[in-house]
Amino acid sequence: MNIKSLLLGSAAALVAVSGARAADAVVVAEPEPMEYVRVCDVYGTGYFYIPGTETCLRVGGYVRFDINGGDLLAGQSDTYNTNARFSLQVSTASETELGTLRTYVETRFNYGNGGNDSAGIRFNAADPFDATDDTGVSLNFAWIQLGGFRVGKDESLFTTFPGYAGNVIKDDQVVPFGPYDTNLISYTADFGNGFSAAVSVEEGNGSDEIDSYVPHVVGGLKYTGGWGGITGVAAYDANNEEFAGKVRVDFTVNDAFSLFVMGGYKTDDGDVEGDQFDFNDGSNFYGNWRGGDDDQANGGDGFAVWAGASYVLTPQATINGQVSYDEGEAFQANLNVSYEVVPGFKITPEVVYANYGSDTDPRRGSSDDDNEFGGVLRFQRSF
């Protein structure tokens, strides 16, 4: 064996060994791509896909601070009161073979310095001594909806289907337009071309909660067009065997100016069940405005009328007004200016005039005069 053969053999052996080691080399796997949050704009702004699912989620709400003053603060005089609120709202939506599956939950945390509901954020016409809007926590909504079918905690269809009233803060301080909190089962059908209908069976709340297997029943019809819309709704109070109905007409005059008028009528035999702190106890859960008979709990049979208008003065400022009147001669007028300081933050000053039409009305404020004036200054950050 010569030197040349030895060198060639050694080189071949080294190549073979290197190749074997290369085959056994450890390969570092590349990291799997991360799934970032994806925007879901099918159901509106603010929704995003829950990672790993086809369900869209939105978390929102608002923080609000109200300063109230004037004669309308029942049981309190010579000062103002305040109320702070944090509202947490959570919505989900996804598509199924049976339609859109939705949920909605809203919880409100309140802190106020006024007793007996004197914070005045929203008057509870069924119980004027209810302090749910003062300090405490409330579950205002918790419902599931599949297509047009909805079940859970909601506000009565009698109030929501035609719309509440005007774009004012104290929209039902004197002349309420229906109840709010209830558990319900409802169905809304959209027929197209602007027509829709809805029906709801409801449990009521407080002393107006059903006392048998017969539920309260609400039904409504609606038409919406470019000019505005018209809505009719009727309700049956199963406990008291009373009826109530409302018709609302909305007009869109132009892009800046809109107005509405709504009328209601109720039956009411005034058979009070004995709860002295429930202004509407034993009368009509849905027709909770006053009627024309002063000898009965909330006035017996009677009508009520609400009317209002909104005018967009500038892209930031909107003027809103509302007047209301019932057969018990209660009258209210509101005027405010909603001003958007920056996107998501509004300041709204509002003035209110009220005449309850009765010296014994438990909702009366601190004034000895029939004419009462008040106001509220609201700061709200929505997100």
C-alpha cells in the first residue's frame, strides 16, 4: 500500500462518517403561526372572533355621572344629588343553520347619594319608592336569541317594540309609558318590505308578577319606511284582567330633523291589592300612566300622549325635546342639548317642567306648588 492509496482511503472514510452524522442531525421545528384576534364586522363595529371559534364577541358599555337638582327630587330639598353608574354590556353572535344565535347581557353598577330613588335616573312607575337606580347592582338584560326567538331577562315588549319615548333623560318622570324588567319568551318576525310583527309572553315583576300559569301577553305590528314608521302594540295583564295599547308614528323630515307622536289607552278597575308602596299595584301592569278617576289607585281607565322631536344642530350637538300628558292631568316637558365633546364622550344638560295633576301623587317632589322645575347634567363615556 503506497502513500497515495492510504490518503484516498482515509478521505473516503471521513466522507462516509460525515454523511452518517448529517443524517442524524437534529432539525429545529419552526414555530406554529399564532392566531391573532380577527375583526368580525358582520354584526357591527366592535365585534371580534373568539379565538378557535366562529363566535363573535363584543364587550362595551358606558360610565355615567348625573347631577340632579330642583323640585322634582321627591323627599329631598335645598340641595342636589348625584349618581354614578358603570354599565357592562357583553354581546355574542354566530351563524347557525337555524339563523343567527345571539346573547346579550347588561349589568349596571350604581352609586348615588339620594334615597328613595331620588337619583332620578329612571323613575320606576310601578313603584315610586323603589331605589334600584340609587346604589346597588342590577342585571338589566340576560337573554338568548335564535333567529327571531328570544328567551330570558329583558324589558317588556310593550315598551321596547314601539320604542321608549323621546331622546330625553327623564322621559317618564311624570307620564310613564310602560313597564321595564321582566322574564319573557318572545318571537319577532320580519316579513320584509318594512313589515314586522312580535309576540311575547311575560312574567312581570314585583307585585305584578303572574300568580298563576297564565302569563301576561303582548303583541305588536310595525311598518318602517323611508319617511319614518308606524307601530301598534297591545298587552293583556293576566293578574288584573286589564288591557293596554299604544300607537306610535315616527316622521323623518330630513337628515337633521325627526319627530314622533305616541298615544296610549288602558283599562283599569282600580282594584288595589293592598301594597301601599306600589303605585300600580292591582291596576294595570302595562298601562302605568294615570287615568281620569282620582278615586282609584292610578286613575282608572284613561289615555296618555307623548310627543317629541330631535334636531341635529351640528355634527356634535343635537337638540331634543318631549312633552307628555295623561287623562289624570299630569303634564311634563323636557328639553336638552346632547353635545359630543370628543368621540365617545357626551355632556347633556336637561331642564324639566312637571305638573302631576294631583296633590296626593306619591311621585311629587319637594315643591308645595303644583308647578315643579328640575334639571340634570349628564356626563357619559361610551365604549
